Amino acid sequence: MMCHRVVVGVLTVCAGVGAASAQPLTTYFTYHGDVGNPGTNGLHDLQFRLYDAVLGGGQVGPTLCADDVSVSGGLFEVSLDFGAAFDGQQRFIEIDFRTDTGATCAVPGGFTTLADRRPVEAVPYALYALDADHAAAASDAGLLNGQPASFYQNAANLTTGAINLSGAFSTQTLRGVNSSNTTFAVGVRGVSLASNAITYGVWGESTSTQGRGVIGYARSFTGASQGVLGRSDSNAGIGVLGVTYASSGSTHGGYFSSASVTGTGVYGLASASSGNTRGVYGYAASASGKGVYGLAPRYGVYGQASLSNGFGVFGSAPTYGVYGEASQAGGYGVYGDTVSGTGVYGDTISGTGVYGRATAISGNTVGVSGSADGPSGKGVFGFAPMYGVYGQAAWPEGHGVHGVSTGSSASAIGVYGEAPNGTGMHATGSTGGRFYTTSLMGRGVQGSATTPTGGAYGVWGSNTSAIGAGVIGIAFEGNGEPAGVQGQTVSPTGRGVLGEAIDDAGVSSGVLGHTYSESGRGVCGEAKAASGIGYGVYGIAATSATGYAVYAAGDLGASGVKSFRIDHPDDPENMYLLHYSAESPEVINFYSGKVMLDGNGEAVVTLPAYFAKINTDPRYLLTAVGAPMPMLHVAQEIDEGTLGAGATADPGEAAAACWFRIAGGVAGGKVSWEVKAVRNDPWVRVRGAPVVIEKQLAEQGRYQHPEFYGKPAEMGQNYDPTPCAEVPVESEVEGASGGGAR
């Protein structure tokens, strides 16, 4: 007969003298067993597996190995540790054994599995310890819902709610008390470990008409305590979510109240130092719902954000993102106040970011009024795919959008509009704003910088969209010379119009001009001064050796001479030195150098490797250096076949070398040589280089410089009947239109 027993939970108490301190129990235990044959002796390798059934079932915990175990009469003793595998449910051990081979037991092969699994037995005191409190028959102290701990080890005793506590108590059914002052100490904690699905760490429910499913109470009279704190670490999570499912009635997803004279009913704080944060976020799915609805005698909704890119109040809804209503004459439905950011920010996908409507039929009504006192503040800032700010007034003297900046700095802005694909500020009508003109001398947009000093800007446009425009002005009149955008400055260092591309990569453009006219100008610059050194177009390239102050991606022309200009080396502070380009009816490339002749008075000159790909029809010039060489000549020209092959070679394909041979010179002499050739790269082969061309219809009858031919200035191609000096500056027309959007 074989006997196998595992003792679990045995507590051995030793009384004695010594300095050894108490040690906590581990999960190790001693196992006495046999291999099923009393005649088995010597060293053996053993393997142990723990199962939850005598046959079949599942393995619990790891597989354990024991090397070189001494077996005597079939019996052995080992120490095993399956970890936290014993939870009150019955367990069975399966054993493999083999005679020791010198290899570790982890090496497979040669093992025999015993026919039956051995049950793991619990001693009486260990079984008693599970339900220690049931000995106190006269009291249920320590019991959970009237049941000992072993009751909850049996899954059959657990309802769907796992533990169901019930009763009629004046205070609480379940109370958790934690007196620790340690941060994050918890009185009652509920944890849901599911990795997905809609689960709840704690669920509170009340069936009373005035009940609360969950109530949080912070009893301290001082400090920043919180009645309820909701936290989410997910990048798309929600700290506190309030939902009401009633399909009718005046329901509230969340209801917050403060009785203090300086308290806050709802306080939203976005404390992240970056990202698209929201102090308060409201969303309504109903067609007539309100994302955030505030009603008060003074402030319907008041939100505050401490970060530069945060939002005091952020509302999103199919109809009204934020809807404010004030019941008193001096109140504000929506009031935005900021030190340096944006008082009210409206954003919409297809509707209206901020909608203001003044319906009174008399008085100086205002649909939306924005005021900025800061030196760089915005009275109203609108951002939307279509209309950044859209205002409508029902009275002729009203203003759809009226912006006032009272700051003393020139950088303050009454109304600032920005739109990714639409219009930052859009207004129509005589007082709606200066955006369109039908006058023969009108301006779609006029900007004036009247400050006498500093880097002022007549018009400043900024755009972050891939295809948008910082400033766009349209003049619809088909006659005259109206301007879509005109900028003006009277400062000696100002800019009438400034375009700036600040990205340090890509092919962005500070100013990009298009024209679709056959005689139009993409960008036209004119220096109007009659004397001095003026610049029609002035380009500056920084310190890059490969940059261009002015670069033409096509042909470059000039009615005057072409020159380079440098500071005069003898008087760089007061004088310029100019050298002029040579002119020719042909597009000529030239190459030059010096060469030493060999003992026969000959030399071979090899030209650059790309010569055959971009040149044709070469011409030669030889000059003897140091002594006359009357017989000096080109003995062998560049091969025409090589030039022809180079013209048809593909990019990256090596062309044959081009060279010519000099002969008839003095042995050891020096020769200066020059080769001129007609340019023959793909541009010239496709576009050509015409010498005489006809003027376009709009240019016919006009001169580039009529004064050279004794003609009046009106016959000039660039004649401007409305010079900039005659355009009134902003200070002269202020208030003339009744204060439309600027």
C-alpha cells in the first residue's frame, strides 16, 4: 500500500532562547512520497505538476524539477513551491521519475509518469483557520454578510453581484474607514480589471426620487478638498462622466451647486502644459440641445483657463456649441475675459463658430462686441473652416461685427479673423468692411501703417493651411486699375505689404503672385522716386552660398543694362563699382584657360565632362604667351559626333569627353585659350531663344520708356494713374463709413 500526503498550512511553534527574529511564512512545503516500487533505491530525477482535478483538468502553477533525489525503499522527501496555487480548492500532484543520468531534470527523456495523481490534503487547523470566526456562535462579529470566509471560496454561493449586502440601516450598509494620512490612502476601493468593454470600478445606485447614486463628501472646512475626484490616465479618457438616459424632462447629466458667496457651481481646470486642453467641455447630440447652457443674472457661463492654449469654456454641438442667455439688461449671455489670450473662441465644422444677432429695430445695436485692452490682444478671434467670424445686424445702422481695441500699442487688433479654408473676416455692404471694391480706383483691402518709426505693417496676413491665404483681396471691377490688396506705410522703415514664410524647410513663399493675363505680371515692383537709387524689386539672400537674392525659373529680361554692383574697393563707404554684362543675339557659354605645349609645340585641351550635353557649334581663340607663335593653330576640333551624342544622352548617362588639339607652337611654350559655344541644354532646345518678338495686344501702342521717344508718360506700359501718394491714409478716413469691420 502506498501512502502520499502533502501537508499545507502547518504552523510550527518553537519556544526557546535566542536572538533570531521572527520570519514570515513562505509558500514552500515539504512533500513525502514514493515512486510506487519499494525496491527502488539510489539517486533519481523527479518532476512535479499540480492539477485541479484527479483526471484531466488544468495545470495550476509551474512544473517543478528536483535533481539527484535520494530514494530509499521507493520513498523520498523534497521541498516544493508552486507559489500562490492554493486558494482553498482541492489540488492533485502528478509525478515523473527516472534514474539519475547526470543531466539536469529539465533535460527531457527517460521519465516515467506515475499512474495516479496524489491529492494535496489540508490539516484540521489549517481548514479551521479559513473560518476562524465561526467558533464565536453567539456573535457574527467578523463575518461578511453573516457568512464565514469559506462561504465565498465556493463559486456556487456567489450571485451575479459576487457579494450582495442588504438590510435597513439609518447610515450605511457597507462602510470602509481608513485613518492613514498617507497620500492616496483609500476608505473603499473598487477595481475593474477588464482591458476593454464598459466596466465600472464602483457602481452606485439609488431608486429614490431625490436620491444620489454616488455622493462624495469632503468634510474639511479648509484646504483644497474635493467631494468627488475623477481621474483618467487614458489619452482619450474622461475624469468624470455624467449621463442621463431619460428621453424627456429637465434632466441633468451633471448637476453641481455651490452655496458660498465666492464659490463655483462648476469649475473646470485643464492643467496640462501642452495639447488641446479644455477647462469645461460640453456636448449635446439633440438637434435643439446646448453643449453648455448657462443662465444667470450676470454671467450665463464663466470659464477660466490658465494656459496659453487652453479654453475657459469649450462647447461642441450640432447646433450651438455655447448658448448663453442673460435675463437682465446689463447681463451677458456669453462673456469672455482674458489677460493675453482669447476672450471668446468659436470653432465649427460647417456651422457658425460664434453667432451674434442684434434684432432691435433702433439704436446702435451690436451683434457681437469684442474689446481687447492688451497690446497684442484680439477683440474677437474667430476660427472656422468657412467663416471665422460671421455677424449679422437687422438695422442699417447696426454692426454685424464691431471690434474695438483700446490698447495704446500699435499691435492691438480690434477684430482678428482666421480660417483654414474659408474667410477669416467676411462682410458685405457699405459698412460691413473693406474687403471688396467696385470702384475704378478702389482697393479690395487697404492697410495703412501710419506710425512714423519702427517696423510697421500696412497689411499683415498669417495662414497655417496647406492651401489657404494669409490675406486675399479681390477687386471685381473689369475696368480701370483697382487693387485687390494695397498696403501703405509712411514710416521710413515700414512695409506696405510684408509676406513672410518662416518655415525652415520646403519651398514656401514669402510672397507669391499669379497672373493669367497674356501681358500680366505675377509680381510687379516699381520705384517711383525721380532721383536717388530706388529699387523696383529688391531681393536679399542670407549667408547661404547656394541661395539667390533674385532667381528666374524661366527667361530673365531687362530693358536696361545688366550689371553687378559692389562696394568700391578704394572707397567702400561712399562709392559703388559697376561692371556690365556682355550682350549677344545668341545664348553663348564660354570656357577659357592656359596650357603648356609639349616638345613638339602641341597640347590637348580637355573640356568639362558635361560639355557635350549643353553645348553646340564651338568657336576657338588662341593667344601665344611670352613669345610670338605665328604657326599656332587648332589642329583638331571638337568632334561633332561627340556633341550630337551628348545632346541625346539621358541624365546620369556619361557622355564622351570633348577635347581639341593645339599645334604649331613653340616647344615648352604657354598658350591662353578660349572656347565659345552656343548653349544647347534641354531648356534652350525646347523653348529656344528668340531675338525679335511681337508685343501682345495690351502692350501694342505702348512703350517701356516713352520718354526716350518723346512720348507722354500715359503711353508707358507701367503707367499708374493713381500713385500711392494720392491714396488717403487710414487716419484720414477713420469713422467715415460708420465703423465697419477693418
